[in-house]
Amino acid sequence: MLRGVTGDTSFFRILRNYANDSLFAYKTAVTEDFQRVAENVYGKQLGYFFSQWIYGENYPQYIINWGYEDIGGNLFAVTVNVTQVQNTYPSFFKMPVCISVKTVNQDTLFYVMNDSLRNSYKFTVAGKPVTVTFDPGNWILKDKRGDEPFEFVDFRLDQNFPNPFNPKTRISYMIKEYTGVKLTVYDAIGREIAVLVNSKQKPGRYEIDFNPEGLASGLYFYKLVAGNFISTKKMVLLR
């Protein structure tokens, strides 16, 4: 992963300089020694990298959500939202990341710094976007979801997960075009319980959590209305 931060040229110079450093010949070297050599070669502080990957716990878990808007002239504004699941230490991982945007015309790579629990990135590309891939070269040890290859060819309402659930569940859906969207929860006899979404949304894949505080165990329904698209699914709350 350090290679992904420094680039090939600096990374191999770091290894060469560290191996040839006479201070470490036939002696004991520690992590701080390697960090000092790496920073001298790279010319930038790398404390954040060593702190989280050497002394930290676990690895990042990313949730990617993206959409686009036609801004005319065959140009499209792409928005990529990246959320990290909060970790113990560090609370989140700071890493430079490559994001690939594939359109009907071409592939474009964008390089950004992911340095908080939630980041939003905006790019302009030529041609309708087809897929977005977070870290396409797999430089980062991670879990991720939300950037699986797909094209926004239709509206779709997915089954909530987990189901049955307690205390909360997540509902995912896909929007094909810019339109009004309403996501509503009903009880078993058709009474409206909650309105989770009621706004206009851009094409993209969306996720929202439903936390039914104060509701009893039982069967519930959630209904998505997006333009002329209507879909209803059932879910079960177990207390």
C-alpha cells in the first residue's frame, strides 16, 4: 500500500536506500528507521500512513454511492460519495485513492485524498457514465460495496437487509433518471408509518436505514414511487 501512496519511482528508491543504508548493516532496525528513510526519499511526512497501518487496528470499510447529471454538450457531472464505517483506532483511514469512471466513450482515472469518514467528489466526464470503480488497482487492503458494475437501465427496489431485522434495517433502490422519489413505510393494515424519502433525486443507487423506534413486532411494507415506477416489498420486525 505504501507503493500506492508514493508511486513506483519513490517506492523502489525507498527500498534501495533502506537496504543500502550503512546505519543498519548487521544491526537492529525498527519501524521508525524505515519511516525516516521513506520520508527522506519521498519528501513528505508519512506519519499518518505508518500510524494507521502499523500501529492501528483493522482495515477500512468503504460504502460507495454515486450518480450523475446530464449538463449538456455530451458532458455529465458525476458525484461519488464515499463513507467509511467508523473504526476503533484509527477512527478512519486516510489514503490517496484512484476512482475510475467509465463512460460510453472512454475510461478516466481521478486521484483524490480520502481523509474523513465521509467524502464527496465531483467530476465532469464526456459521455454517459456506465460504471464507477473505487480503487480499481486494488492498492488498498479493504472491504467495499456500492461500486459493483451496473448501468442505470431501470428503476429498482431491493429487498431490505437484514430481514427479519432488529433494531434497524437498510433499504436500497436504484433510480434511472432525475425524478421525484418517495419511499414510504406502512403497517400491515395500510397505515402510513414513516416517509423515508420525499424529494427529487438524480440517477444513481441509494441506501437508507429504517430504525422503527416504538413500533411493535410484525409485518411491514415499504413502497417506492419514482415517476411512473411503483414497487412494494414486505419486511418483518422482530423485537
